[in-house]
Amino acid sequence: MLRIACAILLVSGAATMGGQVLPRPPAPDVIMINGRVITVDRSFTIAEGVAIAGDRILTTGNDDQLRSLAGPSTRIIDLKGSTVLPGL
């Protein structure tokens, strides 16, 4: 049964992608790391940093995750432990 489920997933994934390599989304304009980003979600999660493109927050996460998103023109800001409250 597990083999059949895996085969179905492989076939449906190949059909969806059509054998093409999907382009990577554009890199963020700004990444803020080494801080305390209060996400104001239900749990008031605190992340180490935030990635921003234009006037939109792309994602929050830890420093390593966010650095991996950086492109050649991404500005990286070290918050040095400061707190960020998005949207205020």
C-alpha cells in the first residue's frame, strides 16, 4: 500500500511540474537578523529576524533560515538584540 501511495505522489508531482525547474522567488530587499521579532500571532511567537520585500513581510525565522534567502542585493541589518514590532 505504501509503495502505491509513493508511486501516485511521484507521478502527480511530475505531472504538475512538467519536468521543468521552477524559478526561485525573488530575494528579499531587507533581512533583519539577531533580534527579537514579535509576530503578534496567537502565541505571540518571537523570531530572531524578518525578511522584507518592498512593503511586505515575507517571513520570520531564525538567522540561518533568513540568511539563506539573501540575494546579492539584499541588505542585511544586524538588530543587535533589539526588538521589532511589525505593523506598528
